[in-house]
Amino acid sequence: MLRTFALPLILTVASVAGSCAPQRSAQEETLRQSLILLRAEVSQFTLAHHRTPASMAELISSTYIKQLPTDPFTGRNDTWRIEKSADDFKIHSGSDAISAEGTPYSSW
């Protein structure tokens, strides 16, 4: 009787595990594209204004972007992490989850 339940259980677990990988891959690609877009707009702002933006809000108010994209791993658009210095403005995911590469998304 245990064998009767074991196979369907194994198939269900394998199916769930297998369906998570494509979703995570899609989220990772969305994160990569969002970071490319945001970083490109920061670069454009910096070139035009000869300084880095004071904040993400300044990118919006200066019409470089309409709104912040949603971080696919936090599900929010207000969790982006900013590392700002006098001559640098780095944007990272707000998620501490670990990527398929083994690195935290917050380090991307």
C-alpha cells in the first residue's frame, strides 16, 4: 500500500520542484533587465548633469524613468538598495535571497 502512495507523491514533489526553476529563471532575467535599465538611466543622468542623481526619486522627477520597476524577488518597487558616494550610484535588488549562481540578489 505504501508503494501505491509513494509514486504519486514523488511525481508531485518532482513536478513542484521542476516548476520552480523556470519561474526563478524568469525572475532572474527580469531582475537583470531591470538593473540594466536603471543603471543605464543613472549613467544618462550623470552624463547630462555632471553628477550622480541624489536619489531614485530624482530619476523619476527628471523624467529619466516614469516609475521604478518592481523588484521581482521582493515584489515591490521601493526595496531597491542604493550605494551612493560622491561619484558613484549603484543599484541592487532589495532581496537577500540566493540566486541560482549562489550569490545574493542584493549583490547583483
